[in-house]
Amino acid sequence: MKNLSLLLGMALFLAFALPANAQKLKMTKGDLKALKGEKSINTEFTYENMGVGKFKKEAEYVDKKVKEYNEKEKGRGDTWKEAWIADRQNRFEPQFNELFSKYAEMDAGDHPDAKYTLIFNTSFTEPGFNVGVMRKNAYIDGTATIVETANRDKVVAVISVDNSPGRSAGGYDFDTGERISEAYAKAGKELGKMVVKAAKK
């Protein structure tokens, strides 16, 4: 009976530890050939119409978390809300840029003079959780749209990114921001690899 309980516990742990679906990138418009030979790319990040967890609107998720945290400790929810927004510029976006730069072999970031701009819109975020004995990985869905910087109406390519997973290698990602930042790192890595592959054709 004890062994059965242990096995059930392990099965439940693995169910939450492993992502339901592997990350999937799909070219939905254009191609990446135009990026061949480019040394840098401008990146911008948007979070329009983003759902979070079981909430269709981010605002609903944030309001719920702020209320819960403030009920436990005055001001804690407001501090959490500030960190939730600040993590984008301080953690998520730098992680994306770092891994994209490494694998695309071009410098990604604030480069307004670059010929092309990659606009990454996050449409969904699963924050996940990690309480030690049980966890659920974070993941994000989004769309990478590459346009000419001087003429944003000129779309070079559109790539959908689904189920980009986020968890630390050691499993000590108890902080929500850390889990989500890893999802952005993974998205940047795989998009960078797509760019290099296209350049070799």
C-alpha cells in the first residue's frame, strides 16, 4: 500500500513536471532569407490581448493575485504587481535577446538602426508553479513578426510560437518570474536556430 501511494505520487509529479505538448514553431507567412548576412536585429515586445492561466484577460489574473496577496499581507499584492510588469523588461526580454543572439549569430536588442525589427507578441502565459513535491512548468504562446524597420507595413515573416516551456535545469525555479523567463529564453533559442537554418539554404 505504501509503495502504491509512492508510485501514484511520482506519476502525479511527472504529470505536472512534463509539458503536455512540445514547443512548436510554424512559419505562417513569408520566409527568413532576407535576414541572411544581417549582423543585428531590432527587437520589440508586446503583450496585447494576453491570457494568463485560466484567465482570458491578464487584468483578471492580476486583480485576483493582488487581492489574494494583500489579504495575506498588506501591500504584498501591490509589490507583486509591480514585479509582474517589471519582469518583462528586466528578465523576460533580455533572456529572449540573449538566446536569440547566440543561436541566430546576430545581435538582438535595442537597435533602431537595424534593417529589420522582430516584434514578439505574447498571447498567452502559463505561470506554472513549484511547491517542491509538485510542480507545473510555465510556458508561453506568441507570434514573432519580422518587419522592415523603416517600413513597418513591409512584413518579411510571421512565425507562431506555441508551448515554449519554462523551467530551470535544476528544478529550483520556485519563483514565477524565473520559470517564465526560461520560456522566453527557449523561444529566443528556437527562433534563432530557425534564422540560422534559413540563412544556410
